[in-house]
Amino acid sequence: MTDERTAIDMKGILSELTFPKVDEGSLVVSTGDKQSRAQPKDLFAVNKRKSWDKTVEARCDFTYKLSLTRRSDVNFISIWKKSIYGRTLTDIKGDSEMVTFFAESITPVISETLGYHLADGSWAVCTSPKRRHKEKNFATLISERIADSLGIPFYEDVALCHSKQRVNAVFELNNLPKESNIIVFDDFVTTGMTLAGMKKLLSSFGKNGVYFSCINNKL
């Protein structure tokens, strides 16, 4: 049984209320001091790839992880991998003592891989083109040590690159080795595009390339 003292006629109250009309196109989203019109989300839009965050630099803890990797149509052998902890690549390249450490670590791997073939006089060492350095860079200094330890020639600036971009860079021949077999060394490999550029260049001149790196710059 309804108590007439507390019953409320909601129908009568609601009939007296008025509501403003809302134009969907006039909606705005507040963003601090600025306002922008709300845009409907396109469910079929293609997400753009985020740009590389250069503030998070690659590191290496030098845990030995010998591996054969194929990347950008190039097979290369590496001895370490990028890690979450360890020294940054900038720190590594800025330490002159690391040149000897890198050379002494990778040279036995090259020697064991190629074996007695290294003594037939058909082998030489080179590295990827300098991009930001006109003087001898980290990879060049290591390559010199590798060649000296193996007792084979080192050719500096075999290729030139006029672009700082690593992806789809085109290399130009500068100093062609006379030897038919070339050990191509790079201090670290990320996309493999640099080694691919060297492979394309050397093969066009009838040279056989074998590719080595110290750091595989992918987890």
C-alpha cells in the first residue's frame, strides 16, 4: 500500500524539464589551454611506426653468444648480442682499450672458421664505409688488428658512402682489394643493410665476401 505522504509524482516533474540540444559537431576536447574538435577514430587506419627513440641506447654485457645470423640477405657470424644491461655502444666506442678487446675476441673465431685457407694468399680484410668520421673509426682500428693477427692485408676505405642513412645506402667503390676473398668486419650489426651494401659492391667486382661482427645489435 502506497504512503500518500511520501509518494512523488515523477511524471509531472519530468514533463516540466527541458534539455538543451547538442550538436555533435560542436563538441570540443580540452587539452590544457587549447581546444580541438573531437575527431572520430578511424578503426581501419594504418598505425604509423613510431620513430626510433635515440634516448634508449643499445648496450652489451659481453656474454659470449656465438651465432650465425641471416639478415638483409647476408649471413654473418657474431660473438655477442645486444643486452638490456651492460655498457652502451657509445661508451664502448669511446674506450680505446676496447679496440684490442674486440680484435682479440673476434680474430680466433675468424681463424677457426676459415682455417688453413687463410694461408693461401687470397684473403684480405676490410670494413664498412666511414659515415661520420674521416679519421680511422672504431671498426677500422679493429680491422687493422684483425688483419695484422691473421697475417693478411687490410684495405682501408674500400667503399665510400655519401649518405648518413644506413637503410638502402648505396656504396661506391674506392679501393678494390686485389685478393679474391674478402673478410668484411663490422663492429656491430643492426639491420644488416650495411653488410648488404658491401656484399652487393664486392660481388659486382667478382669478390667473395665472408662477414663477421662482434655485436649482433638485436636481442
